[in-house]
Amino acid sequence: QVRLVESGGGLVQAGGSLTLTCAASGFTFSDYGMRWYRQSPGKEREWVATINADGRLRDYAASVQDRFRIRKDIAKEVLYLHMNSLEPEDTAVYYCYGRGSWGPGTQVTVSP
């Protein structure tokens, strides 16, 4: 059974940093690309970043390019999202997605 569990969210001031973690289990982590999404109140869920199966290729939404970094630790079966220079507009619930499954999400709140 595929299981994804995010952690690392919290409250941070604008300009600060956070690292989100997604612990994966129930599938061969090295065989699948992974993604991060986010959803703000009243808005649709939006794609944030993608990493391919072996972790060498990454892609980012324009709104987070050069501020966020997605990383995959295959040995630990953990997906990361390193977030820098956070802005109030980054406030959202962040979800990891992989092998057709979603995690429950972790809340990130950025204060002005």
C-alpha cells in the first residue's frame, strides 16, 4: 500500500526558509518521479515542482523557480522541498504526490 506522509510545515516570517519532507513507503521509490503541489484557501491545487525517478532532473513552477529546490533521497525513501526566500503568497497546504497517491499535506504559513 502506497503511503506518503509530509512534515516540516509551520509558521515562518517572509524571507525565511523551511524544508518539507515526504516519507514514502509501499512502492519502489527509485522507480518513480515525484511531485510537490500546494493549495491556498479558495484556490485550486497547483503544481510546484517535479523530480524524476533517479533524482537527476527537476522542474519548477515559475513562481518558485530559483527559490525552491526539490530533492530525492532514494536510500532513505524521502522527498524534500527546500524553500527559501519565502513570501506570504507561498502560504498553502503542501502535498507530495507519487505513484498515483497523495499525502495528507502539511501547512506552511508565511507572515509578512
